Amino acid sequence: MEHKQPTIVVDGDACPVKTEIALAARSFRVPVVMVSSYDHRLEPQEGVSVVQVDRSSQSVDLYIVNHISKGDIVITQDFGLACIAIGKGAVVLSTRGEEYSDENIDYLMERRHEAAKRRRAGGKTKGPKAMNSDDRERFQQKLTKVLSNLQEKHDI
């Protein structure tokens, strides 16, 4: 059975590591699809195509869910999207290089739920720290490792 080449599919609206994704993908000759709403202007480049969808709150997520396949790599900060992508057999990475998996997604979803309850009750929660060069390097290393492992397994 022939194996489909993986595609890196990016939740592009607020993705801070677009450059790192494009560089890693080019070195492994893996196509990238950046998905964003019309509110965010992204430019296609070598190996990177851009899909723009309407601005409703779940349009990007729905497009990604409907277009990924087993073995694709999804880059997102959205735990809900990550959960569905894992269920479809995708490898899912955060923009900080954390791999979402069956082992950690329940905990992350529960943490998100608790924070939302706290905010609804008038409490405050901290947002993520600002991205720094260490975060970008960690992300690039993790993506390179994932691509390398896929290359070994499937000769991409």
C-alpha cells in the first residue's frame, strides 16, 4: 500500500512560528498549508500554500478538520482542534513545540475548562508568556524531529 506524503497544516491566524515551519518543511520537501481567516493576510511562498476562509470563529478549525488525513502534521494552539486532529491520526504540535497526544490532551482540555469557569465567575487567569527565541528554537527542533521520524518510517 502506498503511503500518502504528510502535509503540515497550520492554524495560521495567530501562529508565531510560520517562518520556522516553512524552513523545516522545505528541508524535508513537505508541503505546508497555512489556513487563516480573511482578517489575516498571509502570502504563499515556495512550498507553502495559503487557504483563507471566512471570519466566523470556527471556520479555520472546520477547514482543517475536514482536510487533514492520518499522518499529517497539524500546528495549532487550540486544544479543541488538537483533540479532533489526534482522533483523525494526525501528529499535533503546539507553536512552542509541545506534542499533543492521547496521553496529555484530556489534562489540557480540563485545565482549559477550569480556567474558563474561573473567568466566567469573575476570576482572572494568566495568558501564555510571550514567545522568545528559546521557544522558537524548541519548536523548530521538535518539528524537525517529527519530520525526521516520518521520513524514517515512510521515506518522505
